[in-house]
Amino acid sequence: MIATPTKTPHTGRDYLPTNKRSPNQSLLPLTANINDQDHLEIGGCDLQTLVEQFGSPLYVLDETTLRTACSQYRDYFKTYYQGESQVIYASKAWSCLAVVGVIATENLGFDVVSGGELYTTKKSLTRLGYSSQEIAEKIYFHGNNKSEAELKEAIEVGCTIIVDNWLELETLVQLGQSVPILIRITPGIECHTHEYIRTGHLDSKFGFDPNQLEAVFTYIKKHKIFDCRGLHAHIGSQIFERQPHQDLAGVLVEWLKIGKEYGLNLSQLNIGGGLGICYTEQDDPPSIEEWVKAVSEAVMKACKRCEIDLPQLIAEPGRSLIGSACVTAYTVGSRKEIPELRTYIAVDGGMSDNPRPITYQSLYRVALGNRMSAEINETVTIAGKHCESGDIVIKDAQLPQTHPGDILVIMGTGAYNYSMASNYNRLPRPAAIIVNQGEANLIVKRETYDDLIQQDCLPERLLR
């Protein structure tokens, strides 16, 4: 089932996809190939040539892999769910004009969690020619502490607001304008993932606790500004189990029925996202098809048990749409050998372009992009260039002998890498490109030193 090696690879060739059924089960993008120069190609583009043209570090996004994941989610829901369905992209994984543009052309909607993500999504959709009504229907606005300004921005767009707490409800009433909403529930369902990305258990900053819901239903029914369309829950991220989402479906449908009994016209059920991807050859996530089938069947079964009509089923994947579609290319720099202890290989990026290892202790796999057939013969630690001992990209990485100027390719960097990137140590953030059928297009420009100081202010009293 997995499109990655099950044993320690002998060369970079062992990382190439062998089963293209589901993008989230592949370490490298689906178009990954090795050309006659023994270089890694993605989207028909030579990685070394891309680095020579655009510099490094460099995010390389494969359009085919992203589109394949989008179409699989969309089409499998149509296959397995007997009611209406809508897939919306969790923009926090990576929000920029081009990513929005590609996903919009696959007829997906968008989950945004800030005014900035809302602005980016609206700008991209407007440039693509979508009408104001179409934009409103495509966007769902999340967040546990939306500001009044953000709520006003959402109301102006007309998008659905995922209401998270009492203050938000009260603020919307004070604003006094009719607004479509979903109610976010904390369902009390645990899943085996990093504690920082668990959002469905009761001890969570997100959503209403179940014991608050009847009061919430009463409040919403009382205030006519609310067009309450349904319920939402999200139980976490990078999940490999199907059972938690099946359990979630049952919980949400039961509360959907109760909400209807309060006179609310609840017709949408948003079960969140969270399907994991392969970051290492040991990872074994369900395929997109398997996840969609399990969720669809669980919702239909629960609706039959509760004797209610099938709601519009909404899912909001992020990582499993874009994570495996991107790699990051680095250039090798210095080397430090500590006999009988460790060898460090330094690259020209690190925690500012990929903060996940230092934040979540995340694991990755790496290949030597300019010598893919070279035999793997040493264990090294790939260090970033930042002034932090913890700036380690991969500890105990398996690689061929490397030399300064080699191109290292870190896999599975489409989700949360650019989104969480920073200017720590005043490093400009990298460029990002999208590749497709031999063509590479810039989608995010590399920052310059002038960009770094653009918002800085120097008080006149300090001037000589």
C-alpha cells in the first residue's frame, strides 16, 4: 500500500514512488523521476537546474501531485457519500495566491483561520474571476479568538463563520448583521498524535464543550441574525487511525439531531481533516480513498440510526492535500566530524524555513538530489545555519558521501513549512516555485535584505 521503501534505502532511487494510488502515501511527489544526469526531477524539472536558476533554499511544489490529491478527495466523496459533499482546503498548511489558485480550479473551498488568510484567498479568487457570491460560498472562517475587525471582514465577504466561543457569538450579535455560521464542538475524542496538534479532546482551546451546546442552541435560536447551517469538529492532525473519525461522525450526527429539535435548520456537517502523510518509510497512513470511505460510511450509518436526512458532508484536509506535493532543496556547506560520535553536514537553511523539527520533533527523509544513484554509506546529522544548537533538520540521516555544493532534497515539506517560516537571524525567507510538465513558475519571491527592514522604524532622536 505504501509508496515508499520499507527498509533502509541503498540509494536515493529507493525513495521514488512505486504506487501512485494516493499522494499522501508517497515520500516524494508523484512525478519524481531520475534523469540521465542522475539528478532528481520533479514535474519534469531538474532539481539542480532549478537551484541554479532560483537559488536555495527552494520550495518546489509539484502541481500534478497537488491536483491529484484534490481530485481524489473530491471524487471519492462523490463515490462513497450518498448526499452532497464539499472538500475545503485547510489554508493554514500553506496560503499563497498560487496555491489558492490551483486548488480553486479543482472546485475545492477554503478554510481560513485569520484575516490574512481570508485576504489572500479573496484576492486570489477575485483575480481568477470568481464572483462575490462564489467567493462567499467557498470560504469558511475558523479561529478561537477572532478579532472584531476579522469578524467584520468575514461579514463583508459573506463567508461562513465557524463560531468557536461565547464571546464570538456575543460580538456577532452586537455587530447586528445576518451571518451564516457553523458551531464548533469539542467532541472529547483522542487520537494518537503530537499533543500540540490534538484539538478534539476536552482539554482544548477550541470550540464549545458538549455540556454547553444546548445553551448555545437556545442562544442562536433567540437571535435572528444567525443562519446556523450546521456543526463542525476537528480532532487533530497527522492521524493514521480511521476509528477516531468514525467515532466523531457518530457524535456529530447525534448533536445535529438535537440541534434540529431546537428548531435550527442544520444541514451541514464538517468533520474536519487530519489524515496523515508519509514523512518516513515507517509511516503508514490510510489512503485518501480509505479515509473518505470510512468517514462517509460512518456518517451515513449514524444518520440512519438517528433517523435524520443526510447533511452536506464537509471535510477540510490540509497536510494530506499539499504535504507530499513539495520538497525543499538545500545546498550543502560545511562539514564537521566528531570521531566516534557524530558528523554534521550544514545546509543553507534550517529552522527559519522548516521550524517543524525544533517545534514538533518532526522526522523527515532526505536524498542527494544531484547524485540519486550514489550508494548510501554514511550516517550524518543535517544541521541548519542558524545560531541555535537545536537547529537540526534531520538527526542521523542516511546519505551518500556529500561535498560542498551538493543538493540535498528534504521530502514532504508542503505543509506548515512556508506557513511557519520566519526571519530568525534575519534570514530572508526562501523562494517557492511550482513545477508542471517541465515548466517552473515562481509563486513566492525570495525575500531580500531590503524586505527584512521594510517595516523597521528608526526614531529620529537616534540619528546623529
